Amino acid sequence: MFLFLLTLLAGLSSLPYGTRGSCCEDEGEKSGGTRPTFYTRITLRGNYIQASTGLRFASSGSVNLTGLPSGSGAYVAKAYLIYSIISSSSMPAMQVNGNPVTGVLVGSAPSPCWSDPNIYTYIADVTTLVRANGDGVYTLSGYYNPAGDPPPGGADGATLVAIYCERDYQGTPPRDVVIYLGAYSLTDGEECDTWGSVTDLDSLQWTTGNFNATNPVNSAKLTVLFADGQDNWNGTCGQEIVQFNGNTLRQGSTGLPGGNGYLWDAVHVENATSLISGGSSSASNYFEVKWDESGCSGCVDCVTAVGQILMVSSTNSENFDCMALDVEEGWVDEPPLLVKGDEVLLNLPFPMWGDLQVYSPDGRLAETLAWGQLEKGRWSLRSLGPGVYYVFLRTEAFGVSTKVLIR
């Protein structure tokens, strides 16, 4: 037994960073954390693009965002920076092109086998920056990047997501863009029995909902984010499998292959229409980390599930109206719609079906004033707080909009 323990300890000293050794090592570190949960859904006549990069062991990094209509930020409805940091306490600091951004904590978990004890996931609203810059290179800096050999933690990586309106938004069907976020580490969930056999799989399952797919699905896109999924072992160490709705998206015997740098993985499927059932409103996710073929004498990788972005053609009503990105002060089209002070005046030449709604500058529906058969009327905006709003009239024959300032 004494010889066995010496052999075991000698083997642990040569493990690569972020891996788990033989069965009984580091019993204090277990899988757990914040499962990916719903963050937001934007339904619009548009799509999303993403750019990802690893940040570990570097004081700065960059992502190259491409694919916006005409390369312009004028079409950006919302933009988010999603990033994860391994540290002893919450450290959300981050800069984009030298500008500090405010990262909101959306999940935490045990460290994926580094000496800093925790990993934290953040999301920052960077809509203003992306609208100003459009397509191009965005430099990330100012994040936690400690010294050491190896360092105890630091930023693992980041993904920039831009949700945009199509140029021909009137000819584009509505699509749901759903974001799920968290931080759930798969570390030491497998166990070995007395005879050296694996008795438990280290896996994570979650359900993505909050969408309503068309039938059939005519457009879909998917990105699943992971932190610390090494893919450059010398030899085999750990097997990882990513599945969506029972379809294997990626698997490897040396971590997650095809990552975005040393310790960040955006598993991206540009055309995911075949992965989603027509008319569905939920999807299943499965992620597994298991021992290599050496069994209990081998090792296992430690990985953190960070989140997911899903786009799917939708039957939901829009909650971001792309007309908001084109509205100018005053009249836009014909004058059946007028705003005077804090009142909306409607004077249609004859009854017609439609809706009259108010949106905030970021495209969120603030209030529905009227819907159904419209003709003439007067509505108060006193229930809205001070700020700038956009009033939209959409009918079976035309659509007009105007901007209003509530003091």
C-alpha cells in the first residue's frame, strides 16, 4: 500500500494544468455551479454574429467581428461581451478598445482545477461601442491576469455577440435570439470503485427554452460556450462530448478540439436548422467529461460550461422593432399619427386593422396603446417614465413612426 501511494503521488506531480488525475485525488473539488439559465430573448427581423478568443496567460487579446449588414453598426440591435474569469473573488473588470465596460455576474462555479478557487461568468452590454464601430477588431484588456508559473487563475476567454437587424427587415421573417448563461464546472464527478472501474459519469444536462420555432424551421444558428477546454495534450487525457438535441456537435479525446485559443471554446454551428424540430419550444443539451481509455489510471479534463446563444425562425411577436434604428425626429411618412406633449393622436381616414405601440431606444416594447381595428383616438403617455421613446403605428396598409421626448 505504501509503495502504491508513493507511485500515485509521483504521478500527480506530472499532470498537465487543468486536468484531474487518478480516481481518488482532490476529493474536495467536485462538479457544480450555476447551470446555464435563461438570460434574454430578442425577437426581431434579424440575426446574430459572434467572435471569440482565449485570454489566458496574456494581458490583452482581440476579437475580429465580421458579418454586420454593410459592416455598419447602424444595424446593431444589441451587443454583449460574455467572459469568464478564474479568481478567488468576483473580478468583473474588463476594457473594450480601452473603454471600461460593466460586467454583470451571471454564474459562478468551483475552479476547473486551478489554484484560484472559483470561476465567474459575466456579461456586459456593449451595444453603444459596437454601434459606433461596426465590423472590425475589438481589443480586450484590463482584466485579471495574475503572475505565476503557472498563474493561479485569470481570464479564460471572451465572446462578443452582436444581434442585428437585416437591411431588408421588412422582407425578413421574425427570429428568436435566445441567450442562456451560467458557470458549471465538470471536475471530479466520476468515481472509481474498489476494482478500478468508473462508476459515475461527469456530465451536465440543461434545457434551452423561451423560443417558439416555426414549422418547418427555415433558419437556425447555435453557439455553445465553454471555459478551460484544453485541446493540446501530449497524448490522450480526458474525453469530452458536446450534444444538442441528441446530435453530437463536437467530441475529442484531448479536450474540446477546435477551440478559440488555449482555454476558450465557442462550439459554433452556422446552420443548425436540422438540429431543431419544427414547432418546438425547447431543446436538450448534454455535455460529458470522462476518463480516457486508461480508465482509473488515466486522467480527465476539467471544463466549465459557460452558456449558449441560439437563433431560430420564430412564431413569436417581435419585441425589438427594427424600424427603431431608422426613426428620425418628427413625421416619418403620412400624418395619421401625431404626438403632442405627452399624448398620442391618431386620425386614420377610415377604420383599419393594426396596432399602436411604444418602444424604448434599445428596442424594448414599453407599452401597447391599442390593437385591433383602429380609427381615431387619443392616448396618454403619462405612465411612461422620463426619456426618449418611439411610437409605432402599423396597419394592414402602411406603417409610420415618430420619436417623442417625455420630460
